[in-house]
Amino acid sequence: MRLQSLRSKLLLAVFLLVIGSGVAISFLVTRQYGQSLLDAAAAQAEHQAHALALESADKILTNDLVSLQKLLDYQRKTHPSIAYLFVIRDGDVLSHTFTNGLPVELIAANSLVSNTGGNLKRIESTKGDRFFDIAWPVLSGKAGILRLGLSEKPYRQQVFHLAIQMMLLTLGILFIALAVSFFFIRRVTKPLGLLAGAVEKFGEGNLDICVEMDKADEVGTLAASFQKMISRVKDHTCRLEEKTSELDRAYRQTRSSLSIIQKIGAQTTLRDVASYLLEKFGEIVSCRQMLVLFYNENRSVLAAFSQKQGAPAKTEMSGYDTAAVIDLRRITFLETGAFNGAVVSDTLSSADRLAAIPIRHEGQPLGTLFVGCPKDCRCDTKELEVIDLILKQTAGVIKRASLYETEIRDLQGRIEVSTEFSGIVGKDPKMQTVYKLIEDIAPTDATVLIQGESGTGKELVAHAVHLKSLRRDKPFVVINCSAYPATLLESELFGHEKGAFTGAIRQKMGRFEQADGGTILLDEIGEIHPSAQIKLLRVIQTHKFERVGGEQTISVDIRMLSATNRNLIKEVQSGRFREDLFYRLNVIPLELPPLRKRRNDIPLLARWFLRRFAAEQDKVVQGFSTEAMRQLLDYQWPGNVRELENSIEHSVVLSKGEQVQVSDLPSGIRTRITSTRVGDVEADHGTIMENEARLLRDSLDACGWNKKAAARRLGISRSTLYDKLKKYRITPTIH
């Protein structure tokens, strides 16, 4: 049944009349009944409150709270519509009927306007329940205020039931009226409806129509004339269709081809060219599975783009085997098994055959377009020939975009190479100075002292010095001086003889012997014990030493590198580090800047770690959102590059999309301590750890290093103070 037909309009008019009047009557009756019911409920609530206030007055005046509670409970139990009752006097709740305690917000929800009568107020709970709340004075307010809450739910349910009954009654009346109307209207309009349907089909181009009418009235005469007209039109149409079909197809294809060739010249990048071509080719051929490969001068795949079922062009991974496709001279249909599995995966996986159309410019292969044809393919060879023609005419644009893509990739490769130096990543001028210094000192055997905060990459710098030196083919030995106590450090450095001490069951070669001919890095040199400093000084001077418990002097040919995150000058001044050893180690000082001092390297390092961890986790994470990168740039990075590396690994593991979002970053970065800016001058207040260490030292200095007084001043216990002093390695300054 169609709305446009006369029958539909008549039925719609009857339907709207009946349903409109029924809904209007139901609405008015229900609304009037509901309002009357709520008014009666309000009056009932005031009457109950008045009666209960009179009854509870004696109990309140005699302070008989037990009887008062029983009275309230009895009223609450015998009147289910009462939701709650409570009595309040002078701000104190004397009694109430709440099982889980009286809500504090309910007390202030209603109050008396005068002491001569109650005050009715409609309130709503946090769960959406509505109540008539009555505040009624007991003995004109002298004995307190009675609060009665009458739930609207039972009354609203009655209104709802009435609405349901009215709706069912209306539906019944509507059904009867529609049935009678439908029967009457159908008998009147059936012949005219058949003729109207035939005319509608004729308007849609359907000429196979036969209208027969038994009635000899006006409608029957009109149907016979219409049938004769259809016969004459059908003959003329068949002849015209044969002549215009070929002409129309040729016109559409030519117009599409010219439009594509005209607009493709405005595209610059290879992605834009491929996206536009695939979109337009999808309008020409019926097959929607397409893949286009572009080659470089070495005949390897430069890029691949696909479009499946109208999806946007998507860059695929390069590296396909193109040996089977670069020599195609014309459109060729091939089985999918004739190609590398990577080519037909995803985009062309369901294709039964592939139509391969080569892309050439002046005889040079630029790429190949694959059209996946399923088993029920309706692809016309002439449509593919149109695509072949378009590709020939746009080959120059494709050549230009391919050269542009190649140049961009070469430039990106050069930029990435220039920012990496022997495993160290950074393009900041401070890091370029470090790179230049490494190149200058690496060929020599000079002793180098590498200083910098924890996590700045001191070991990487030491390894870079070794790789650039003449000893690059010899061992590179690293020892963490802070990892061994004083009793074991000498054995670790110089080795020991069998039986030299308890547990020495065999002879052991020390790290200096292992590094003979190569380079040794003494990491955390500032942590070395004074007794080991003396022996280390002799080794630096003479390159000779004896194993622990041994008498034979061993000579080694090594280059000494050392690293520390401490200020050794202050350590020398405090007497914790030998001055002569410091000058022996500090022949070539090399200071590494903290990450917060070279913020330009943060995006570079973040992307470097992102690519590495994405490959390790086998995830497709291509970059950072704008807000996530802003968070990384604003953070102070007290742990320097090591903290950044761990943060990026954390983000890659939690990332759910192709970009790292702010929610993927560690919580410590999202709740960062930022710098404050005054005018045009940025004041860096340091990290939390630096501020805490500074506060501890200032408090101890102010208290004359009386730890009990300093702990009291800081508001912490002495044990907590000792833990923090150990954590930050704070000791008294010796003058």
C-alpha cells in the first residue's frame, strides 16, 4: 500500500482522525484524573500529618521517645503510601522511620512558613523518586516539627494503569474503524488502483504491461486506450535503445576519462595520485578490489596502495616481488597463484583472477594496476581498456610523483642518519659538540672522565669512544663500581689467587686483564672506596698491578674511561675522593647535558624508541598525538633518556591505535611538574627529587646537623629522615 495512492490517502485520513481523537481524549482524561489523584494525595498527606502531630504532642512533651518511635513505626506500617516520618525539635531529630539513618539533605528540603499550619512541598530523591513532603508544627512548633513524606509512586501507578486502559480502548476502536474503512475504500478504488499501478510502471520504463478490466465504465474505457498506447510506444523504444546504448556508453567513458586526466595533474604526492585514480577507477569498472604498485628505478616496489569496497587508499608494506609483472605489455588476465602471496593478500585475497594493467612512461615501467575479478565477474574488457588509456595519459604525472616520493625518502634517510652517532641519537648543538669531541679524542689513549646525570647515556658515549678508537677490535669491558662492596671490588678489578680469601677456590682474572689491549669503563667511579682508590691510582700511572693474594706483577695495555653522576670536585673538597686520582681521571672531561637542556631531541628520541619497540612488540604504532607529544615536551625528565626510553616502551605496550595517546603515557608524566614562566623568562624549579634533597640539606644546615631537631622541623620521624639521607646520599660538608 503506497502513501501516494488515493487509497492510502483515504486510509491515512481515517487513521489520523480516529487516532488523533482517541489520543486527545485519552490524554485529557488521564491528565485530569492524574491531577485529581495527586491533589487528593496532597490533601490526604496534610490530614495525616495534622492528625499525627496531635497524637504525638503528648509523647514529645513527656519526652516519651519510645512511644513516639512506636507511633511513627505503626503509622508507617499501616499506611504503605507513607515513605518516611521523623520529628525534629531545635535542630535535633527525636525519632524517624529510616532503617539506614536519616539523610542530612532531607532535613533542609522543607521548613515551616508559619506555626499555624503545615507547609507542603514536592521533592525528588537522588534515585528519581518523588514525594509530598509535609512539615507540620506540633503544638504551634513548640514541641517540634513533624515531617511526613508521602510517596507519589502508588498514585502515578494508578494514572499509568488508567493510561494503559485508555490506550487499549483507543486501539480497539481504531482497529474496528480501520477494518471497516479499508473494506469500503478497497471496493471503491480497486479498479482505479490497478490502472494507476500500470501507469506508474510505464513511467519507470516497464513496457511489459497488460491491463484488463471487466467493467464497462469510465475506468474500463481508459484502461483499453492505455493498453493500445503502450503497444505503440514499445515498438519505437526497442529500436531507439539499440541505437543509443553504444553511443551513451562511449560518451560516459570519454567524459570520465577526460575529467580524470584533467584533474590528476593537480595531484603532487604518490599517495594523492593513487587515491584519486583508485577512486575514479571504482566508478568505471564493477570490480572493487584494486591494488596499484609503483616501482623505483631499481624495479623494486616503491609503494603500494589499495582500495577495497570503497575504503580510503591505504599504504601497504613495500618489498613485493615484481619480476612477474614489470614486463607486461598490455592488459593480461592471470590466476592469483601466479604472484607472490604478499601481493594478493588482504586486498585481492578473494579474487579468482587478476587483470594486470602495466603503467609505463617512455618505455620505462612505473608500476602495475591489479583489478581483482571474482568468479561472478561482470567486468567488461572495454572498461579495462579505458583504464589503460587513462594510465597512459597520466604516466607523466605518475613519473613526477614517483621521483618526488623517492627524493623525500632519500632526504628522510639522510636526516635520520645525520642524527645518529655510533648508537647515540641527538641533533641538539650540545650533542653535536659531544660528537665532535668524541671524534677528536677517540684516536688517542687519553683518559676520559664522562660526567652527567643518571640516564644521560654515559655508557653509550664510552662505547662510542671505543668504537671510534684504534682499539675497536679489542675488548670493551664495563664495571659498575657501585655494585660491589669494597672487599669485593678489588677482586673484581684486579682478580685474585686461589686461597686469597675465604671462598676463593680458584684463580680469577680481573677486569683489567680481560680488557688488555682494549678499553675499560669504570662506571660510577665516584662510589669507589678510598682503599681501592689508592690501588686504582697506581694502575692508571703504571698500568701494572698484582692480583689479590698474589705477588706477580701484571702489566696491561688498556685505555681508561670513567663515568659518574656525582660532582667529583665537591667530592674531593669533602675528602671522599682522592685529589690526585681525580686529576688522573680528568685528563679529558666530557660533560653530557641532561635531556631537559636539549628539548629539541625529545621528539627525535621518542620516535626512535617508538620504531624500535613497535618492531619488538610487532605492533603498528606510527607516531604520537599532538597532545601526547606536548606532554613529552613539557615533562622535566629527571631520569633523562633512560626514563624516556622506558616511558615509550610503556606507551607502545598500552597503545591500542596507530598513534600514542595521552592515556597511553605513564601516569608520572601526565601528572608532571611544569616550569613557571615569569614575563619572557622561564624559571626552572627543578624536579621533586632535587627540591626535596635541597630542602633536607637546608634544614640540616639550619639545625647544625642535629638530626632530631631537623626531623622535628621537617615534620617527619628520625627514621624517615635517615632513609632520605641515605636515598639522596646527603652527608655533612667538611670544611
